[in-house]
Amino acid sequence: MVQCSKCGRSAVELVRYNGSHLCAQHFQEFVERRVKKELRARVDLGRVKDIAVAVSGGKDSCVALVLLSDILGQRRDVRLRCVTVDEGIAGYRPDTMSKVQALCASLDVEHTVVRFQDELGMDMDEVATLLGQRTPCAYCGVFRRRCLNQAARAMGAQALATGHNLDDTAQAVLMNFTRGDVERLARLGPHIKVQPGLVPRIAPLRMIPERETYLYALLRGIDFADLTCPYWEAALRNEYRDIVDGMEARSPGTKHSIVASYDALRPLLQQQYPPASLKRCECGEPAPSGRCMACTMLEELRKRKG
């Protein structure tokens, strides 16, 4: 039986990138300390008093909501609310929605649902029948970002927290680097300058590996939806996930190194590629050209639909 490096109790996890074995209590504390550190580094709670949390029902976003509730729930000067996007994916989204509703009820957190059908005039299942050269995830990602930003802005939120973890961040860095999209790399965040019309994003789990998020959810008894989106196989990100996971398996700590390197370079990237001046799209969303990508994509889809 492997013992915890800190207390001698039975270990539940070997943290390969630092060599420590941790019991359930010390593992949870290990995760919570890093989330608090990330939150302190990215959020000025003297100014930010209203935070929306994007929760899909999966492990990452549910853990993010629980931890933010633990950390900020006792503060009367900070308001925490939840936003869920219902893309309209049969056999997938209804089950995840029920998990979010139950979690919000248990935490006494206000829950808002934004539906593709209401906001865009079509759901994701219909979008998937009208695809051109883009993948379903390309459309879904753009539409989700618009819905989340609109909802957070409408409720007066000063920050929008997402469940993006270390794996997500490392994959995004590598993906934009290999595609040569340096300008997009500079925009990845965390966001420092607040752009008019855009609610700044924060990612409390940014330095927490996906594996640890999963284990944390199990140890805390957080009820999440362990389902896979039926459209996920077409996503380009899957290739980068495999690459990053393979490097991490051979050299533990690679994911942290990718993100740490990006953080060191980010000030230089943002100096070279400062945020563009934004105009207002006809839908109300800010966009560099005056027309947002969501409206461009919707026009494509409507033409194919006839």
C-alpha cells in the first residue's frame, strides 16, 4: 500500500510531475490551493463583484462552480451565477442540463439557460446537417462563445469563469503555434485589458490537469455528466490532445511547461499584437471588422438551408 507523502495515510494519487503521493484530503487541498492562487492572480475582487460561471454539466465546469462557490460563496459582496448553453444536441444535452440544475440548486446559485434555437434560429443538430468545409465544433464553439458573452453581459457580470483546465490550455497553445496563428495566440488570455462589449474570461482550473479535475470530482462526490458529445470526433483539437498526452506520458510536467512558456512569452506577444479596436456587429456583439464570426457562419448556414 502506497502512503501519502505528507501524512502516511493511504495515497489516492501519484502526482507524477512532482513525485508526491497524496491521500484524499491532501490531494483535494493540493487542487484547492492552486485554484485559489489562480483566482487571486486573475481577479481583482475589490472591483469584480459579479461573476458568471459557464457550466455545461461536465466534470470541469461542475468542479469550477463548486470551487468558486466554496471560495466566494461566503462573501456577501460577491455574486455568483451560472450560465448553461443548450446547443440542442439530442441524447446529450438534456442529461447534462439536469446535472447542472441539480448542482445549482444544491449550491443555491441562480441558473440561466441560453438556447441556440432561441438565439440563432436553429439548434446544433440542424447545423450538423448543413456543414460545408467547417467541422461541427467550429460552428458550435463560435456560437457558444457568442451566447455566453451575450448572457454574461446581459446579467451585468464583470467576469465569466469557464471550466478550461491545464490540458485545454496546453492544447490551445500548441494548436495556435503549429498553425502559425500568433495573433490568436496573443489573444488566448488570461485577459488583462477589458474590451468594450466583451466580458473578460477567467479559468480557475487553468493549472489543474484534466486527470486531477476528474479525481477531485469523484472525491468530492460532485455529480457530473460523464457523456461524450456525438460530434467530438471531428474536432481538430483531438489530434493535439493525443500529442500533448503522449509528451506528458514520456515527460511528466510537459503540460505545465507549455503553459508556463506561453505565460512568459504572452507579454511580448500582446505588445506585438495589441487588442484590436472593436466595432459593433448588427447582432450587438463586438467584432474587429464590424461583423462577427457568428453572423458570418449563420449566413453560410442559411444559404445552404435555402
